Amino acid sequence: MIKFKRHIKVDEQVFETWFGMEIKKKGNRPSISIFYYTDDPNEELSVHQLIKGNFGSKDEAVRFGTKYMRSMYKDMIKREASIPKEEKDETK
């Protein structure tokens, strides 16, 4: 598996994201799958999660993975903003 890091900017925040790419051959055509890592892939407890498979090119897979993670980060920021301040204090 090919591992690489991207910095994804959402609003004013920058998220360091690790991706993995697996390339398999189906006949003459490659089948590329894109994954994201929960942490640095060199860490023992880091696991990879499949985002999507069956891409025809590396660029297409990376673009899709970056777009997917950006939307996930946007949702995370929106969810954090919707939690009342009192609840945030209770969870600490």
C-alpha cells in the first residue's frame, strides 16, 4: 500500500490527513482503492478505513479522497459548533 500525507484546509483550520492507496490490476486496467488512516500509519494503533475503490487513476482517487475528508471535517466542525458550551464543559 502506498501511504502519503495531505494537508486539508477547511475554513481557517488545516487538518493533517494520512491516506493509503492500493493498486490492483484487473486485466489491462488498474483498480485503485483509497483509504484514510486514523493516525500516522507508522503508529501501532493506527488503522486504515476504505473510502472508496475501483478508481481508474491515482489522481482521481486522491481527488475523491481529499473531497471526502474535507466534507467529513466540515461536518465535524459544524457538529462541534452546534453543541452548547455547557455540554462541552461537562465532557472535559
